[in-house]
Amino acid sequence: MSFLRPFFFICAAFGATFWTGVGLSGNEDRYAEYQAAEIQPFYSSGYFDRLKLRDGKSLAYAVFENKSSDRAIVLMQGRTESMFKYAEWIYDLHRLGYTVFAFDFRGQGNSDHLVPNKPSYGHIDDFDTYVEDLREFLEKVVAPRQKGKLFLYAHSMGGAVAVMHELKYPHRFLGTVLQAPMLDIKTSPIPQFIAKAMVRLMVFFGYGESLPPMQKEAVVHEKNTVTTSTIRREYTLAMRMKNKAAYIGPPTNLWVERAFAATEDFSSAAKKLTNSILMFQAGDDHYVVNETLDDFCRSTKDCKSIMMAEGMHELYMERDQVRDEVLKKTSEYFHRF
């Protein structure tokens, strides 16, 4: 997930025998074949619909029901992403015994985009809008279908929204996995206070729906700063080209300003959290500040942090050695409940 680079330069419970059948574990060399034969047919079999929201906007969502289980996971992705990018991850979670609920954030993926004349711009009026969208999704889509145990899996920007939701509507999930959550944004080499001042000025002068200074409107072949799995990266880019309407590129000034505002007080707010959290950090993360994630986890009542030293920001898209470990530890965590 690339959101600020051009501007600011998830099983012991199942046993070892079952576990070896989950994930690719050495089959990255046949990845396209695996996707075509198993992942995409499974993904296409999901239930896809749209949820009309309180203000008339709509969210694209999908349900991948596991009729043999009463356990479910709500999945929230990062900025620029869409559900189809998570097809393999959803497939693995489903095989581990979960119904999976997923949706595209407003303003991205196949949900309603927010800048009419520039649909590829990432935009939002306030991060609390994301929080209220999640609340509405839980009440109108998840609650009527799910009567058992409910968990949350959130990546990057989805992690920030997950924390904000828990602070406002506590204990709706038994357990939460945060994967490289966007709790503090890297802006190097530009100091963060300068980056904040720049976008605040742009918003103040009426350029909220415009791009930040030095931000390019579209990058077709951007540098890979999200995963060490070349095959997964290339496959994702090819899939994105097939669904160009879902593409979201750079964020607007207002999105960036609102992102800074949302992440400003997470460390102090962490003391108010009482839910259980498992956090994964990526050793080579170009987008979030790991030191802040450490402080956040230490400040909460029940948080364990795991550093994947050899992984990059999109751990769910990493090479098998890293990705399967995240999946295994996620399954072990959820089966504590």
C-alpha cells in the first residue's frame, strides 16, 4: 500500500497435519496457476453486494460464508486497496474455519469514490466517517448473519480505523489483529511537523480535494516498497489493471490532514483500550513508525506485538516464509477465544 511516498518521500489448535495444507509453503513458483485453479474460483463464489449508507454513499462488500463454523472475521484493508487484493488471504482464513466479511472503504475499491472529477484520488472528510461506516456495516451486514464469535483483522489504515472504532464502540470484537497499523505515519526525509503544516495550509486555502505538493497524479509502475514477494506483487498489479475502476492513487490534502489528526493521539488513547490485540510489525516498513507501535502496545491493557523482521508493510502479501508465520500466529491467537 502506497499512500505518502511520493509526497513525503495474521495453528496449534488445528494440529500440525492440518496446518501444512494452509498457505502455499513453497509453491510461489506456481502462483499464477494456484490463483487460477483455487483462489479465484473460491473468491468468485462469495456473496457480493452493496450497502447504502446513512448519507447515500454505498460500500461494496462481500461475504465468504463458512457453514461449518460459528466463527467470523471482519477484514479491513489499507489505503488504496480493494477486496480482490485479499483473495488469497480470505481463502486461507476461510480454510482455517472462518466466515469472512470484507468491504471496500468509501472512496476506494468498488465503493463510491469521493472526488467526482478525479475518481482515482484518495479522499475523506474525516476518519470518523470510516468509523461510522464500520459501525453501520457491522449492524446491517454482519449482525444479521453472524451469531457466534466475531474477530477483526485490520491492515494499515484499517488498523487506525479499528483502534478508533474500539475507542468509540468498545468490545464488539473478541479479538483484534492489527497488521502494520497506521498509527503513526512516516514522512522522512521531511520532518513530520513540516508535512503537517504544509497540508494544513493547503486545506485552509481551499485545496482539500487537490493533491499535496510534489505528489504525482498517477504512478503506473511505482517502486515496490510493500513486499519481498515479487510474484505476489506482480500478480496484484496485473489484477489491478483488470479492474481499473477500483484503482485509487494518491491522497488529497484533506485525506492527509485528516490522517495526521486521527493518528496524533493514539499513544495516549491506548490507555483507554481494554480489548485484546495482537499486533504484527514489519521490520522493513516504509510507511508506519514502528517505535510508535511499540509505545502503543505497551500502553494498552492486553496487547502483544510480534516483529516480522524480514517482512515489509504488506505482510499478508509477503513471501511464504513470512506470510505463513503471520497466518499461523493469527490462527493461534483467535483460537484462544
